[in-house]
Amino acid sequence: QSDGKLLVGGIAPDGQHAQLVRIRTDGSLDIGFGHLGIVQFEYLSGTSNGAFAIVEQSDDKIVAGGFALSQQSDAYLTSLARFDSTGALDPGFGTNGVVALDLVGGVTAIGLLRNGEIMTCGGFVDPSSSLFARFRPDGTLSRTNRSAALISAAHTGSLTFGGSNEFLLDGKLIQWQSLNESSKQFVVVRRLRRNQSPDSSFQSNPFGFGSSVLNAPEDVEPASGGALIVAGRGTEQSGDSAFGVARLLANGSLDASFGEGGTVLTAFSGQATGTALAIAPDGKIVVTGVLRGSGNSVSLALARYLP
């Protein structure tokens, strides 16, 4: 957020509610947000919900996008919720603060337009294309549009489900996904123009985190100078998964001044995946994720990197 605090979205432990967690700059929970730093809510009651994209408005209100699983069609509903700075739902948005529409796709990215409208993108059902939906400030639907495939024919290999999207300040869209080639799994990042056509000035060469041959991107955030930070999962030589982080220059190439050749692989004691990242005002990179240890234990993992 603008004050340096970190918002993390996901699925609550009960598997039914979506969840937001706000963390102070020192890594502790912000007890002034929701209940002791945690907000659990539903886009649609009585079904599975999850929050995967978060944006802060200029008035400090928080918009969280994600999915609700329709009980009628088994489709992932395009879902939004808006909260005030304390974590309370905004009654002036949608119905009692939430929106859930059957547009065939949960929300994976949110962008704020100059006119106050909210642009969303998702691709839960068909990972080879993305559904764009634009909402007015009160949560009513403005328009929808479907984009072209993520990976061009220049890349041979099969796409792995799980790609996602991020809007940049200039209205361009960043998409990322895994690409399977010759028993290896690479990260592919692509930039699209406002009309959703490929940006030819941006390289989209597949890469891995360090020496890892099995890689999966989970989040991408813009950094200063047009750079992009990528976080996800890589694999150590031992076979354990680890946090993977990479920095791309504005033209899409790996930044050789970051880590080793532009990437970093961070091991934990167990199986770790970096699922979300944020960039602090001082440029430091915070990656959050999931750590699976012995005895099927599951923990929240955090790592902070110098810029």
C-alpha cells in the first residue's frame, strides 16, 4: 500500500471464504485491519471463494478481485469486493460491497482507469485467452472483451494452466505463464498493448530461476525504470521447491545485475513456493508464499530482497 503495509489475498483455511491479510512494515499483523489483521469474506455465500488480485484506490479504499464458484453452472464467477481502510465492506459498491457475475472467469488482475472505472482480467477457464471486464465505480458492469492467446507460435511447447495478469500504469498488460519444453518447465512473460496486441519491443524469451529446470511464475510487479519483478517456484538440485525471483529490464531481458544472471533461488526447510510479491517504497522486494514441511505442515513463508 502507499504507507508501505502489505496486503495479501487468498483462500481462508475453511476453503470457503476469501481472505485478506494486512502486514505492517516490520512483518507483524496490522491489528487495526479487520479482526487482528485478517478479513474473511464471501463474494457468494455457500460456495468456494478466493481473492487473488488487490489494488488500492486513491481514497485508500481497497478493491479485491478473485472468484466464487457458481453452484448452478460450476463456473468461476468474475468477483470483486471493495473495503474501506479498516477492512469493512463498502456498501456503496455492488451489493453490500461485493460483485459476482457469470462472465466465465475469476479475476487475476485489476487496473484502475483515470475515469474511476475498474478494469479486470481473468482466465480461469481457458488459460490460452483472457476475459477483460470493466466495471463502473459503483460496481456495475461497463463492458467485456476477450484477448488473444498468451504465447505466440514462435514458442514450441505446451502451456501450463495457472497463468495470470497484471495491469501497468500506462494501461498495458503483463501476462505470465509456464511453458513445458523437452521435460523442462520455463517462465514466459509477455507484454500487451492497450488493444491487447503483443508489444514487439518486449522480449518474451523463456527462462528459469537459477539452474532450476522446473519453474512456475506466480506473480509479477512493475519496478522503477520500467523493470518487472517476477516471483514463483523453482527447484533445487535436491528436488525441493524454493522461492524463485527474477528481474526483467524494460525490454523484457533478464537484468544481469540482479542475483545471478537476473534470477535468485531461495531455499527453505521444506517445499516452498513464492505466490505473491510487493515492492516497498525503498525498493526492497517482499515475497510471500507457502511452505510445506514435515508432517504435512503448512506455513506462511516470507522473504525480503535488496533491490
